[in-house]
Amino acid sequence: MKAITNHPADNGEVATPGSKTIREIALEAGVSTATVSRVLNNLEGVSAKRREAVMQVVARHDYVSHRMAGALAGGRSMAIGLVIPTITNSIYAASTQAIQRVAQRASYSVLLGVSDFDPEEEVRMIRRLVERRVDGLILTGGGRDPAIYRLLDRHSIPFVVTWRMEGAPNCPCVSFDNYGAGRLAMVHLLDLGHRRIGLICGRSEVNDRALERRNAYEDALVAAGIRVDGSLIFERDFEFIEGQTAMLRMLSHADPPTAVFAANDIQAIGAISACREKGLDVPLDVSVIGFDDLPVAEFTFPKLTTIHVPGDRMGHIAALRLFEMIGGELEPLSEVLPVELVHRQSTGPAKENRTLA
């Protein structure tokens, strides 16, 4: 991982005209060269007083590290691009923050593009980032036009795909098994005795993760010998109100579900709200399971049973993989991350299988 290893920059450093070396910065600040290096790389172990002394000298001389200057001279932009579908879902925020931390340690900036689940907008975002000459890209999900991969290959821009295990050929993917995670949620409900199960998920025509979770829902029902009822399937945007509206529709059904798999915690919380609005108890009357394990899941009433997705770890590993490629690694590695069921209070046995105390 050459590009993200923080080496002290004082070994064999040669000054360029008008610039300061780390030794000169250290001398003027009254600290060691190692301290200067730690400050510039934003590492711990430096007192606030010494950090301030170094930064004052850096600011006074408009110092740019030789590592960065050399990279710029070699055609590096010292920026990577990140394209995500939304910033309103905190699961993407956690992943983005982890990427940002790794990039900062490598003295890189992160240029963020938000596609709003619009494939055409994603293409425009990627093209703009290529025009900005980013040194690498982190993309969200698969299912995009192969022309995009050809564009990145033509410009020799390495990239990593997250949230989906299938990207372009020879492209590292860092994700989890969306389909397997969906089956995990469904097995939980089926094991509780539920046979009338509804689904609220994202729009599968523009979101391959939503499609995989819907496929998992349908396949789990078929495997259990249960007919898939299209009237209990609702594809909606990832909004609280959308989950609430879908749940209200299901509850008005002549044969409403005893459980609902909401393939997103936001929709799940909206669904629980609809149940309470109708005077129903969760999980005594209806069980609800979510997906993502957002921080808010632990503070809902009842606390939300959900599938935990390692968003921050995914972002961290994806960034490491990208910087390996920027640093010259020829065989990028993919990684499948584990998910787990977090059983809280919003799921319980189906009414017909519940024993009275």
C-alpha cells in the first residue's frame, strides 16, 4: 500500500528553489523532523502547543510536502472521486467518512458526487470526475453502462466498486452479499412462523441492491412453499413517508401481512409508524425487520430488528484497495464482508404460533 503509507519525509529530502525542507520547518518551529512529519500526516502523539508551532511555520511559508509536490509534478491530482446515490441515508455517510479518513492520511482530497439513484446522473458525475483528472474512483453498486468502464480504462483511472460484488472484469469489489443478507432477514421471519410476509424495498429498476433483496424475498417464500403475492410488494424511495404509505396500503389489504421485510431501516421505521397509527402493536400484531442497522435503529420504539451492514468498514477497505492500485499494485483484491442479524424488539412469533403465558 505504497500510496497510503506515511513515511517521514526527511530522508534524502532535496529543497526546490524558494521552498522549505522539513528540516528547516522543524528548526524554525523548534521541534524534531519526526514531529513535523507527524503533524503533516495528522497523526497522534503531538502536543497541541507543538502542533500549533509547526502549523504556524507551515502557513507562513505556504509549505507543500515534497511527497505531494513530486506527485503533482508527476501528473497526480492528489484527489480521488467518490460517487454515491444519496447523502440522506447515514449508511452511505458512514462509508464516505471512512473513505475520507483514509484519503486524508494519504494527503488526498475526496471529490464527492451524488447521483440521487439516477443512472444518467451517475454517468455525468463520473465524466466530470475524469475531467478533473482524479487519480482513482470509488463507485457504488453495479449495473452501469460498460462504456463507463472503457472510459476509465482509456484514461488509466483505477476504480473500486462497493455495495455490489459484481463490477467490471478485473475490478476489485468490496461489499457484502445483498442477496444472502436478504435471505437472512426472511429466514428470521419464517422461523418465527410468519407465512404472510410483505416487502418494502427500493426501486429495483435503478437500484441493483434493491433488486437482489427483492429476489431474496421472493426466493425465500418459494423455498418455503409460499406463493409470492405481488399485492404485498411495494417498491418505494428510501423515505420515512414512503415506508409509512406502503405499510398503510398493506394494512388495508383484505388479508394483511403478519410481518414485513423492509429492505432499508428508513422504510422500516416508516412502516412501524403506520402500524402505530392504526393502533397495532409491533411485534404482537405485525413484525417488522429492517436492513442496514442505522444508529437510529436502536432508538426506535420498539427497537428495530435489522440486518447489520458494515458500511464504515466497507469504505475503509475500498479506499485501501484504491490506493493500492494508485500505488502500482497490479492484482487488486476483492473482499466479501460479513453481515449479521441484530435481533431487537420489532419482530416476534406470528399470532397463530404465539403461546399464551
